[in-house]
Amino acid sequence: MSQVRGNLFILSAPSGAGKSSLINALLQQHSDMQVSVSHTTRAPRPGEQNAKHYHFVSEAEFKTLIDNDDFFEWAQVFDNYYGTSKAAIEQQLANGIDVFLDIDWQGARQVRELAPDVTTIFILPPSKAELENRLTNRGQDSADVIAGRMAKAQSETSHFDEYDYLVVNDDFDTALAEIETIVKAKRLSISAQRVKHNELIHDLLK
Amino acid sequence: MSQVRGNLFILSAPSGAGKSSLINALLQQHSDMQVSVSHTTRAPRPGEQNAKHYHFVSEAEFKTLIDNDDFFEWAQVFDNYYGTSKAAIEQQLANGIDVFLDIDWQGARQVRELAPDVTTIFILPPSKAELENRLTNRGQDSADVIAGRMAKAQSETSHFDEYDYLVVNDDFDTALAEIETIVKAKRLSISAQRVKHNELIHDLLK
């Protein structure tokens, strides 16, 4: 069996769908899955470490990376830039790691252009009421901020049908198992298997 | 949750890959999976029952079905005709049954034209030696017949890369679990999930 490249996945979701917890659980349980670490110009939040949570760079550095075509996708969100480095992902994939991009629908569109074989997954909360509940229970924001988040969640959700797969995060373990199923199925796709079983195929056809 | 249509799958393999045993095990373990029953003009073999193994019809009847555009796909193999009825499959899918078509690469091409959302799976034996072994151990055929089968197996195998998924039937239970993974993943696809979770999506977007 030949060294198999990892597969590239995009996970998108409205805020409050539980995407981060699902990703954390996935990475904890599978050493052959990683997230890509994004670059950003925003300031680190308490507890965030450089190169682990983000590569924190200046706006000038970020713009140089853009000019050098070093990003898979990048976006400006308010005053901050966010981007996904091509080089880092290529290295992970070449090592057989399945890489998850935690990006929104705009980033997903950019990545699809450059990597048509990417597998895209959209995660939904189980109900609008539960979404409101989750966004409220964070207890850190005003009603206005929550209403703004609900509107943003709705806007993100409106792009669900641009994705390959839809996972509803009602029961956490079920949602986790469903993402694992999608990852396993991708490993069985002809593009992955023809590399893995190259010798067998060669043998059968000679 | 709305009534979800079943999904359509094609399973193809060279003779000797173990496809029939895998399909039988799948159907035994999942009441929501069925195979389509094909029409054929060939004579029933000992033990074969009409409407269970095949719909056995005359050549005249078969040609009438062709003229009426009643087949999803059909093929002439030597002197016999084989075909898959559209009506039967549509009924199964409408009832939420996942339907497996046990057809070759030529049939697969025809079905893909009519049903682009079909999921196609190709099954391979673990090695050429094992394939030879399996075809020989049947003990019913001459060396010439076996050589002919090996050539036919190679010809069928040469079309593996027209399929979405590749499963290598080395360990039977592993191969079975892999087919189940592909079926489960298809149920998570946006086309299936948007029907199943129609109310949720409507709720989140209103």
C-alpha cells in the first residue's frame, strides 16, 4: 500500500451550532486529523497562543502573504484579516493527515475553486430555540449582540446548500459519529483508494 | 422530519470479488436496503425463482419494455437480455428504501446518465492470486472457462475509476462495514438531509 495523502475538509456552521466542540472532540480522538492553523491580524484573546490557535501577524505581514499568493483563502472581517496558508496544509496532507478548515461560506467558496476535491460539511443546531438558548447562555453579551449573532447565524445558514454534507448537532455523540462517517467515506473514495491500492490495481490490470 | 427518499447505489465488481455475498449480508442486516430485481430473457437456473432472483420474460416481452422506455438500463450479454425496470426502483426509493443495483460498468454508465445522484461503488478482490483462487475453487469450470473469466474480470476492473468509491474485499466484515459507511455518508448528503430536515431549515431561515 502506498502513502496516502490526507483529505481536505471544510466545516462551516452558524455560531452556536457547536462546531468548535465537535472539532475538538474529533482531534482528541484521531491523531490523523488536524485543523489548519489560520493567520490573523487580530489581537490574541486571553489564553490564545501563537501558532496554536492562530498565527498572529501584522497587517503588513498579512498583505505580503496575500501578494505572494500564499493563502488558500483569506477574508477581511471588520478590521481584521483571516487567512489559510497553502504551504501548511500541503505539508499536513502530504503526511497523510486529514485536515479540517474551520471557515465560513465565503472561505469555503474560495477553497472549492482551488481544491475541487475538498469535502464540505455544514453543521446546524437542532432548532432555532436551542440556537437562541446557546447564544444566550454564553452570558457574556447584551441582547443586541445576541440579536446580531442570530441574524449572522441566519445569514451563514442560508448558504447550507452549497455544501456536500449536512450534520444536525442535536445529540453531540451522534453528530460526532456522523462527521467520522463522512471522513471514513472520503477515505474510500476512488481518488484516495486508487493511491492506497495502487499496487493491487496494477496487479489486477497487468 | 419529512419522509426521506431512499438513495440509489450501484455495486459493480469483477466476478470473484465477492459482491453477491456482500450484498446478501447487507440486505440481511438492513431492512431499509434492497436490491432491484432485474428482468432477463435467460432461462432460470435451478433454484431461481421468478420475481425474486429475476423477472423472467420472453425476448418479445423484453423488447416491448425497451420500446416503452421502461428500463433504467438494459444490456444484451451474448444471446440474453438483462434490464432494470424504472417503475420498480422508483417505488422502492419513494418508500425510503436504499436500492442497490448489481450491474456492470456498461449498465452503470446508462444509470449515471438518467440518475446523476446515484452513488457508485466498485469492489475489488484483495489480489490477482486470490481472484484466481476464488474462480478456480468454484470447481465447476474448465481451465479455459477460468481463463476467460480472468480476462473478463480484468476488462471489468479496467473501469474502476468511473466509480465514486472503491472497496477492497480482503476481510469480509471490513468490506461490509465500508459499504455501510458509504451508505450512511450518502444519507448525510445535502440532497438527503435537506428533505429530512426541511422543517428545521425552514425554521432557522425564517
